Amino acid sequence: MHHFTYREGHLYAEDVALEAIARAVGTPFYCYSAATLRRHFRVFADAFADRDTLVAFSVKSLSNLAVLTLLQKEGAGADVVSGGELSRALTAGIPGDRIVFSGVGKTRTEMAAALEAGIHQFNVESVPELQALNDVAISHDTTAPVALRINPDVAAGSHDKISTGRAEDKFGIPWAQARDVYRLAGNLPGIAVKGVDVHIGSQITDLAPFEKAFNRTAELVRALRADGHEITRLDLGGGLGVPYQHGDDQSAPPHPEVYAEMIKRIAGPLDVQLIFEPGRMITGNAGILVSRIIYHKEGESRRFLILDAAMNDLIRPALYDAWHDVIPVREPGSQGGKVKYDLVGPVCETGDTFARQRDLPELAENDLVAFLTAGAYGAVQASQYNTRPLVLEVLVDGDRYAVIRKRPTTAQILAMESVPDWV
Ligand code: LLP
């Protein structure tokens, strides 16, 4: 469900024509729908409204301050993975006690900042990290609220590069060591053990791996309680997938209601606060990338559409072979046939290919196209490769829109660098 629809032949974001935005701000740009963001957050939060739950939006999926502020107003907490994301969440007005800090490599400086912000929980992933956090907390004369992230050794069934819960992945504390590490944590004066954390991967469209991991985790909570730990929180991570391909019901993810039912069945009897870290489920379908066709090139065996967006603006196809639906911003007539195109960017790499042999209506130079479901892990993974400026972002809310991240000028990009006088 999203708010990018055709009206009288033109693609709109809510009540704003994308052609009007493109004229005003240039291309390429990301465009987010406030209504879609709000709706997705509410659907998720409402599914758990009858329980003590913290929905900590996974900032990494879309970290623009305007989006964080909008979600904060809906009641979102934040899941952060760096000092930078912590600052973003706090700047957006998300209170410290609604922030959880995840990630395998928190530095002592980041830990100190998070303690000063009074965050709800550190999700700790190793013994050395636990010891470092203990030291930092003691030096701050406080105790750090902690959940240990346990690796349940469950394959999430999504793309290899975004699966995190198998024994060979770098994440979490090995299942077999969990009780020993909790014993250690329980004896560290700077650590307050609060809960258990698990996150098995991203873009998961099947309930089964979740269910397997959560059952194992519930089993661990019981064992830890038997060992004398007071476990009052269960952080079940993020990972719920979104539909990327229109009309593909096969890989449609479960509705949050169905996901919630399964979780309540498993976690209900434990009487814990539930914490979630959804990212993609909230932001994925709330954003598109709009790009203009620079050239139409007839290759030996392929027809190429060369766009003004490139892999530096949306890296998901290059990195994960990800599929994004592409649609023209001017709605095609019902008469015309389909043509197979390869959609590519201007970056000097063959990998700078968004789609191969994609069936599209006939398109021409200067036409605009939109990549759908680009809200999650789109703009946040953008770079300035080939000295292409960081991609611009726009937020639409009803009939209003605003640029929420500017496109830097080349002069601004160059101004970040300096040439030592000894060169
Ligand atoms: N919690 C933790 C600890 C995570 O590592 C992640 C995502 C999330 C929550 C949010 O997961 P979500 O609900 O968004 O699936 N760049 C990749 C996805 C990387 C996901 C990394 N971790 C992509 O474009 O598909």
C-alpha cells in the first residue's frame, strides 16, 4: 500500500505531480510520501497496541531528519547503529529512553554518548563489547541497560548479504555460549541485564524462520530466568519484508497482524516488554527514485535507456541483484505495446545496471521514470562515486512538498578536500 498513483495520465505522490517536483528540483531525486510512512508505522504499532511494546524504527533504512521527526510524532522510538544515527534520532526529538543501540562495533566514544543520552538499551554482541561497555559505564558512574544479541543459528531465507542469524554470520553471541555470557554480564557492576535480543536478517517474507528463531529465544528466556536473571525485555529485531514486484503474490510478506499473532503466541506467556526494530516495512514502499532518461541507445542486441540516476544513487540492484519495479511518470496509453529495455546509469561500471530486459512501454529521451519501493536502503546507501552529487530528497504530505536534503554543488563537494602544500 502506497500513495504513488496516476491521475489523468500523470504520476502523483499524494496530491503532488512528480513532473512538477522534477521541474522544480531537477533529477534524480527520492520522493517520500508522509501518508505512507505514517500508515505503515501505525499498522505495525497497532498490531501490538494491546501490549507493552517499543517500536524502535530502524534508522539505517531511511535516516533523513524530516522522516525521523515525522515518525517521532507518531510515537516511534529508534534503533540506531552509530553515534551519527544516535545524534539524528535525538535531533529529531526521539527521547533517549526510546532508543536502542545495535551493531557489532560500538566504540567507547559512542557508548559514552549513548549513556549520556540515557538510552533504553544497548544490544551487545560480544564479550569484548560487554567488557568495554562495563568500563565506560563505571567511568560514568552508572550502569548500562543491556540485552545480549543472541545468534539463534537460523537461516532467514533472504539474500545472503542481508542474512544475519546463521552461526557463520558475524552477528550476535553464539547460541551455545549464551548462558555463560549472561552469567558474566550478571557479575559486571556496570551492566544491568534487562533482556534478550535477536535479529535474523532483512527482507524476510516467510514467517517460518522468524517463528523458529523466536521459539529458540523464548526457550532461552526461560533458561536464563531459571539461572536467576531478571529478563523483562525481548527485542525481536526487524526484518519483515515488503513486496517489491507488483503482481508477485508468491513472495508477498505476511501482514503485520499475522506476524503479531505468531509473536504474541510465543512471547505472550513470558510477560516481557516487546521491542521491535522495523525499517524496510515502514519505509520501503514510502519512497521512489525519480530519474530522467538522458539517452536511448540501440546496442547490438539490447536497447539501453541511459538514465541520470546511477548505482551511486540506488545501489541495491548492483549489490543484491535487487528488483525494483520501474514505471513511467507519464502514464502509457493502453494501446502501445511493450519493449524490452536495459536500464543503466552513467557510472563507468557494467554493474551500474538497474534492470535487464525489462518490459516497459516505449520510452523516449527526456521522459521521467520512477523506481518503486526505493524508500528503504535507497538514499541512505547513496554515495558520490564518479563525483556525482549526493542524491536530493523530497517529502510530500498531501498537496505540500519540501526538499529535505539538498543536492550539494560540485564546489561544495570539492570544498571538503584539501591539497597539502607539500604535494
Ligand atoms: N535491526 C538490526 C539489528 C538490523 O541489522 C536491521 C537491518 C534492522 C533492525 C532493520 O531491518 P529491516 O526491518 O529493515 O529489514 N541494505 C540492505 C538491508 C540491510 C539490512 C541491515 N540490517 C538492503 O538494501 O536490502
